[in-house]
Amino acid sequence: MNVSEFLYNPKRHTLHIKGYCVQTKNGYPDYFIPFKTENEAIAHDGRAVGMCKLCQKKREQKMEETK
């Protein structure tokens, strides 16, 4: 999957994919931490990091399209 950037929200411990949801579609807040890979973002916090539900849904849709 060619994803340019994963964004970690430390306030909610949520992982976003840039441009996949309302919070990241037109930029993102300064407190979001950008990462190049999903694994880097998850390893950063070390806690249970949840994927944004909207981002997860869009990622699944894109994966279905490529099949």
C-alpha cells in the first residue's frame, strides 16, 4: 500500500492515515505526530494504539479496490 504518512494523535492515542478522514483531509493539528510507517507510529507510544475508524474503513475500501 502506498501511504505517504501516518499521523498519531497523542491526546486520543489514535492513528490516522493522512487524507483519509475529516481530521486529516485538509491538514492536521500541530500536536499530531507524523510517521512514515504504521509500525513506527505504533512503537512510538507503546500502548494500545487504535486506528481511526474512518481511516480504517477507507483503507479497507482501497484494499478491496486493488484486488
